[in-house]
Amino acid sequence: MQRPPPEDFLLKETKPHLGGGKVSGDKLTSTYDLVEQMQYLYVRVVKAKDLPGKDVTGSLDPYVEVKLGNYKGTTRHFEKKSNPEWNQVFAFSKDRIQASVLEVTVKDKDVVKDDFVGRVLFDLNEVPKRVPPDSPLAPQWYRLEDRKGDKAKGELMLAVWMGTQADEAFPEAWHSDAATVSGADALANIRSKVYLSPKLWYLRVNVIEAQDLQPTDKGRYPEVFVKAILGNQALRTRISQSRSINPMWNEDLMFVAAEPFEEPLILSVEDRVASNKDEVLGRCAIPLQYVDRRLDHKAVNTRWFNLERHIVIEGEKKKDPKFASRIHMRICLEGGYHVLDESTHYSSDLRPTAKQLWKSSIGVLELGILNAQGLIPMKTKDGRGTTDAYCVAKYGQKWVRTRTIIDSFTPKWNEQYTWEVFDPCTVLTIGVFDNCHLHGGDKAGGARDLKIGKVRIRLSTLATDRVYTHSYPLLVLHPNGVKKMGEIHLAVRFTCSSLLNMMLVYSQPLLPKMHYIHPLTVSQLDSLRHQATQIVSMRLSRAEPPLRKEVVEYMLDVGSHMWSMRRSKANFFRIMGVLGGLIAVGKWFDQICNWKNPITTVLIHILFIILVMYPELILPTIFLYLFLIGVWYYRWRPRHPPHMDTRLSHADSAHPDELDEEFDTFPTSRPSDIVRMRYDRLRSIAGRIQTVVGDFATQGERLQSLLSWRDPRATGLFVIFCLVAAIVLYVTPFQVVALLTGFYVLRHPRFRHKLPSVPLNFFRRLPARTDCML
């Protein structure tokens, strides 16, 4: 029996104060009810007017400094402007407030020392509170005062209020806990953000034929193929068998395209003139905006496209006006498929590309990202370890990124997000990362955000309308073994809008119907998935702030298909676990046959006689038995969502060399002696697999040889036996045959022999095709 994982690697149920009250598992109705409330002091600096000049020239370069105790935030400055507009928001965490007065100061930017213009003071005890959905607090004009409290020239428009993280100003605000971060780019990198994956299409290019090609060498049969390029994707057809100037292919090429379509499809017809030389006979560019879109399996119309060829005239490349070759194709964007950009086992969305084919949603998924505990230092700064953690959650086309909590091993986010759910058999993925793009990280070049850990939650394992609050261990596999990087505290609720619709989903195909009517091959799906993940990571890395490539690839499990000895062992033992039930039934039946427990064997005899005499009870008995087992197991149903199991994954028992092989690059970067050792080990494993496969083939060939007359005596005996059996079974009632067979199988051990039975001896003597193997 498999040992349980260590206590430190297990899921822990928690009872936090959500939405200001203690969660009890029932559905709460207030806004932001899946996170703990965090109080903030918000200061919105809108604009100023009539500011006095300070320089010798009488000009002013104003900016505003918002100061509360030791925390100080500043707006951007304007050059030579007495009526500036900033419209910036500052947020100070109430937990860190150590002062009773808020000071908002207008200053003049100077080379040596900034000049004081005026200030406004606020007593924190008099600041109003605001909780959405209350309307935003209207900003007011405040007269500036000098350092003595007397009125100064100029006015400042401000709004000051106490609120929570549910406030609309929260995502874009400057936060006091990020006071050490400077620069617009760095500040953008720490804010929370919602992203949408690009809309992906499969592009099907059916290359039918070409006409009137003009190869350079007229004296040979051309070996023509078509090369198609879309962005970074390049595919080609086979060489046409017709070997003429009017070749035919009728071959499909599949690409992944993303809206907005930025690059055209480039097609070139080429002639293989030598083993390493191809001559372009013509090319054309097709913008995808004008390509037909289909939603079902009905064929779209074919079209002829004119090919172009460029010739050099007076040192310049120009189109050949006499060139009249063309190509016949059927091109369409497939809206009836779901473009797979995730690992099939962890898909969060299974809808087709075309929105017209979407079914109505069945519910809502709500996620509260509360906090993390015990994070380990991910990098060093000023000689000490530090971590700047943020979370990314992905479900469907929507990605969310929390704000970055600077320099904390126990960050508190308390951010809540919502997704529409269209299929319960999908997975929500949450990843935790260390932000390495602060303090000039981008300028350093090559900086990558470091992964701290990942959590997957399958929606079908959640009860509806129940709030799950758990602390999930963040487990990451390193070359030196599995390591706990900390824990993340999450609150999850899956609300079902229609129970009937959700039950109906279980009877429908997992993927859109085009995947079954016109299925794609396994190699096509692998290639297209790789292209889709590349497109998604490239598009999201261009957002502002960017969701970086290493983050997207970790969330999408890129590289999970690579060879791993550890995963192979884990999958083998998973198969053995599945077969364990059948093996247990076989052992139990063997005990029955050997009369280990006579009372049970007698009861089985009685049940067997009843089922033989009343065969109509067989199926009802089986289903009733399954029903009773299901009801019995209900008492021990899982109370918590499943989580990553180090024992099941064989992560805690993997050999260091196996882990080193798993983390190796492709192609390998290890020394030749290590590669040779691993190759020999792989050959040894493959040899055992080869033996097992050969044994299966041998048993199947023996079955075939029963009637093949390969062994004339054995086949003759079997044919005569079949004739006798047919006559006996014809004249003997079925119940008699069944009873005699059952009693023979269940006979007492004193009537058994240790030698194999006659049918087994006969079967093992049958010939197989092993004699013909080299």
C-alpha cells in the first residue's frame, strides 16, 4: 500500500474571516466576500491651479508629495506649468499607518533642492469612509497653506477617504508597501492586471493543384512541392507524384492563427532541382482577413490564386509581367474546433473558436487569493534574501495577475476574481512567481521571473455553492529533489446557475463536434498545441505590464510531454493501481474456488444457482450491487479538493540522475559519457517493454493459429472439439451447461490438481510467429 505524503506536503483546511465575517461554508452575498478585508487610506490628487512661480524666471515645475509617517509618494512633475493635472491615486495600508496626520505638499522640481510651494493637512480621524457600491467621493478644492499654517497662493483638488481593496481606485493606485520601487516601468510591473488570451483559429490550407508552372530546366521532370509560411510556422506538402507542369497534391496543411491577423499566409511553389537546392517557381501572399470562416464540416468554395515571380531588371527586382502560373486551393478558418493551447489533462476551456457555437454558461467560478505563508528567499538584495511575490490565475481565456507584494515572505493579496464556467470538467490553475523586473531588472537583460509554485483545482471535484478555504503547499521539483516553497491560502466557490444544464453537460462530447467528424492526427495536435502556446506567450508578453513568456509557459505546462523516468514510473504504478481492483477480485475469486472460507463459497454457490435459473436477474443484480457500493462509499467521500501528491508523482523517491535527466535541455547539453549511460539505461528498459509486447503478440498469434492449420494436428483437434461442442450444447439446456461449468470451476481443492489444465496445456503448445523473427 502506498504511503501518504509527508504532513508538510498536505492540504490544510482553514477558517479565515472572509468579507469581514467568519466563513461557515454557506454562500455569502456581499461584494469581495471571498477575501479578508484590508483597509486603505486613499488620496486622489487631481489637479492644481493658480500656483505661484518660484524660479528666477517666474516659472514652476510642480509635483505633489503625499506623506504619511515614514511613507512618501510623489506624482510626476510638469515643466513650467502653473495649472497641472495629475489624477493619480495613492493608497496607504491601514495596518502600517503610524501617524495621525496626512500631509499633501506641492513642490517645485529643482536641480539642487526642490522648493516648497504649499501644503494641505488632514486629520485621519476626520477622513470619511467609503465602501462600494457607494458612489466615488467627489474631489474638492483645498487652499494651500505655508509651513506656519497661513494661507498661501494656489489651490489643490483632492479626494481623501478610507476604503478597502474592493475600491475601483485600488488596481491603479500607488501603494505604500511598494514605496521602494521607483520608475514608471517598475511601478507598472507591480500592479494587478486582467489579461485575455488572443482568439485562436485553426487555418486549414487544402492545396489541390497548380497550373502552367515554368521551371527553368525544361528538359527534366519537375519535382514540385508547396511551402506555406504563417508567422513562425512553416509547412510543406509532399512532392507531387504527377511530375509535370500541372502538378496535383490535394493535401491539407494546418496552422494556428490569432486575431488580430497581423501576418499574411505566404505560399511558394518550389521545384527540387538538387538534394540541397530548391527553385522558387512562384509565390503569393494571402491576407487572412479575407479568408472564409466555416463553422461546420461543409466544404468552402475553392479558389484559384495567381502566382507571382520576380525578375531582376536593371538591378531591381520587379514582377514578371509574362508570368501566368496559378494555384488552386481551398482555404478556411475553422471555427468549429477548439484550439488546444493547454495540456489536455488540465484544460480550462473546451469551447469552439466561433462564438456562435458557444453554449450558455452553467455557473460562475469565484477565486479569492488571500495570502501566502513561509515563502523562501528567491534572490538576494543588499546582502540579504528577499522575495517579491505575485500570483497569476488562469481559467478559460481570462488570465489575472495580482499586485506584487514587495520584500515579504508572508504577502497578503486579498484579491478576488470571477470567471464564467461553461464546462465543469475543467481546471483552474494558480501560479506564484517572484518578480525579478523591479529595481532595474529589465535593464540587467535576461531577467526571468522565478516560479515559486503552482496549484490546480478541478471544478468537477467541487460541491456547488460551497466556499472552500484551504492552504495549499507550493511544491516544485528541482534537480536536487522536490521542495516546498511555501503555502498559498485560497478561497474558491463554484456557483451553479442551472443544475439541469450542468448534468446535461456530462452527456455531451468533451470537445466540439468537429474534433470527431474531422479529427486531427496526434502529431498534428502536438505541433498545433506548440504553435498555439508560442502565440499566446508572445501576445501576452507584449501586454503592459507584460505577462512574461516563462510565466505563461509554466502555467500552460509547456514541456510536460518530454521524457522523464520519474513520470514513466509514476504512470506505471498508476496503471497497476487501476488494475489493482481487478487483481483483488481475481484473488478473492481464487480464494472462493479454493474454499478458503467455506461459508462464503457455499453462499456464492447459492447465488450462482439463482442467477443461472433466473438469468433475467443477472444485470439487475450487477447494477444493484454497484449502487450499494456507491452509497456505501458516500460516507468516505473526499471533503477537500485534490492536490499534487509527491508519492503518486514519485517526486520524493526519484534518483538524482533521473531528475538531472528530466531537467536536461532538448537536445541534450550533458557530457557524452552521461548521455551514453542514460542511453544504455533506456535500452535496458525498452528491452523489457519489448519482451512484454512480444509476449502479448505471441498469445494473440496462438489464438489466430487455432484455425490457421499452421499446426494441422492442433487445428484438427480443435475443429473436431468445436463440432462435438456444438452438438452437445444444442441438445443440452443452457442452464445445465452453465451449472456444470460453474460447479467445475468452484470444485473443492481435493478434486483439483496442481498441474495445468488440459485447455491451458493445449493453448501453450500452439505455434506463434516467433519462429519467423530474425
